[in-house]
Amino acid sequence: MEILLWLVPPAVVTLLAMAWVSWLGREGRGEVDREEAVRRLTTAMEKDLPGARRPRPAPVHDRSTGVAVRRSTRRAS
């Protein structure tokens, strides 16, 4: 049990650092006005998404037989 006593100082320092950082982080975060939040949401919703221009092709699903086989070079029509 004595061998674990060397872990106490680093654990205390870690806990103190975590408490200090969480205390400092609280003051930097301000409340956003409701009107400003609605404006930002509207701007984000009106953006044209780059992936929305062309649809993805439908994936081809092979029926699983439970046996590992190589794919054939021929495509079924």
C-alpha cells in the first residue's frame, strides 16, 4: 500500500488544475441574445450544402450466403 502513496501528490495537483481550469472557463462564456441565436440559425439553415447537389447512387446489395466467395467479374442484369 505504501508504494501507491507516490500517486497522491500528482492526483491532488491534477484535481486542482482541473478545478482551476473549469473556474477560468466559466467567465469566458457569455449568454447569446435570443435574436442573435435565431439570426445565426437562419444563416446556417440557408447555406447551400455541397453534398446536396447530386444524389448518391443506390448501393448494390448482394445476398449473403455465409460463405466467403470471390466476386464475379460479370454483372447481373
